[in-house]
Amino acid sequence: ARLPLLRFALVRIAADDHIFYRISHHILGDGESWRIFFDELEAAYSAIRRGAAPRAREDGLPEYVDYADWQSRLLRPDGRAVQAALAWWNETLREKWPDFAPRFRRTAPQPGLDARLGHATVALDAEASARIDAVSRANGATLFVTGLAAAAAVLADECASDRVVVGTYLSLRNRSALERMLGDFTAPVLIPLVVAPGLTFRDWLRRVRAQVAAGTAHAAVPHDLIRPQLASTGGALPALGVTFNRRSKQAHQPFGSLAHRRLPNPAEAMPWGLSIVITAAAAGSPVKLIARFDAGLHDPAGTAAMLHRLARFLALAARAPDERVADLLGLRETTGPLGALRRYATRLMSFGGSMSFGRGQT
């Protein structure tokens, strides 16, 4: 990272129109921190416009340094939290976890392409989105877990494997004292999943929900503390090739008289190659799948085809959650209930979608 880690700029468009830019390193704060920041900025700005003094933050509130001190005491190498995480990983690593090598991966990387602009989007229709919401609720799952269950099944199949490791980010704001604190409370989590094609999607979804709970239980323990101890016994964390996350907030957020928009970062790196996001503005809103990828590593057309396949699988699984994962992935039958699902899948080919990479559009 280059200093300074935080920069502000105010650009005057007209006498009554200005743009206020904030450029920061992610280590300074998570998304919720900047929501708090802009919320307080708008309150101060509105007070000044009314001729009043801005209200200062309450004295005595915990600061990030207090959280860091508590965390350092929690994460002693010989402490309970670190040892529990180490035991979980030692058990998990009894399985062999292959590198992420999907069929849409280029046989030879092409570093000449702009790796930071690969982008594909698929939007599901209202009917499919409502079914996804319903099957999630019926099985005690969030949209994230339902999407992850579908993504793991499709990605493992794309890798011609029965297992895949998916990374995600978890918020550690799990205490009331942290609700208004500024700082970075996100933790990377690796979720190893062994896909069971013989299970119904409903049972597979419940298995993924349990595995997510097990994996995130140790999220507070940084991987940097686990790696040396695993290495001492010849173990290693699985390589990360894909992440899956849920985004619920819109990019454009009003804060009173201020409008906040997150701008794309052309310099943002994609060291793991592929990131998939599932998003819905609110419960019952249309579901959208977004893929960002290294276009020098993954073929753009193949990546977009995978995303469309994931959208179809998710819609089919929500419509028929008691069908086997293998049947939902293959869907070759032309008669009976699966034949009806196949015809439904054909209709789903009309999903809206777009793809771009480098300077072109496809």
C-alpha cells in the first residue's frame, strides 16, 4: 500500500453542487464503518447548514484500539480459540483438496489482458427469485447459503471434481459494543465442501448450512496464525481459487441530503482469479449473480457460460428442491417431472445478462 492510506478531495461542480471523494485502504475500515462515517458526516453537514454546532461523538465509547487489545489476548497461540481452529483444520485436511481448475480456465494464462476488468452479470426473473427466497426460508438458510450450495455444486462439476474450496468474508461485528465502531471487522473464511450429487438439493443445502456454521465458527482466528502451526506438522491451508459473497446494500445510498456511491476501482487486484456475488436489494427483490474475474486466467465466454449455468441451476433447485443434485446438474431427461424441469430450464435461457472485460463488451 502507498501512503497516505486515507485521502479526501472536494470537487466543485457549481456553487450548489460538489462531489466529495474518499479514497482509502481497506485495512482502515469495512463497509459498515464507512456507512457510519457518512451517516455522521451527513448529520454534521446538516447541522452546519442549519447554523448549529455538529454533535460530537459520545465520550467513553470503545475504540478500535480496545478491540485490538481484546483480540490480541484472545488469539494467543496456545489459547483456546487458536487451538480449536487448528484442530478443526487438522480434521478437515484429512481430505485432499485439489486446486481450483475449472474447464473455463485458460490452458495458458494470458497476462497481456487487463485482468481487473473481467465482469459478467445474470439477473433472475421475479418468479425464480421468489422461489429462491421461499426455499431458503423453508430450510432455515440465508440467500448466501442457498447461493453457495448452488455455486459449490456447479463449480465442482466445472472442475470435474466432487470437492471445492470457496472463500468468503465474514463480519465480526457480533457484539453491541462494535456496532458504531470504525475499523476493519471483516475476516476471510475458507469453506471446504465435498459435493454429494446423490443428495436432494434440500439435503445438500442443509449440509452446506452446517459446514458454513463450522467454518465460520473459527473466523476470528486469522489464517496467519494457523499456517505456521499447520506447516510444523506438514499441513497447509487449501489454495484459494474462488470467492462467493452476498451483497445486500445498493451501490447508491442516500444519506439525508448526501448521495453516496461506491466507484469502481480499476487498480483492484483479483489474486484468486474469480469472485462471485449474489445480491438482492431486499427480501423478495430480484436476485442477481455477478462474476468478477481475471480475464488473463479465465476465458470470459466460458466464465459467463458458467454464471448462466449457475443461475439456471439455482432457479431449478428452488423450483424442485427434492430432486437430486446430479439430476439438476445434468437434466437430460425429456419426460416425466425432470422433463418438465428441462423445459423450464430452456425457458430460463432468456435470463438477462452482460459481460465485459478489458475495454470491450460482449
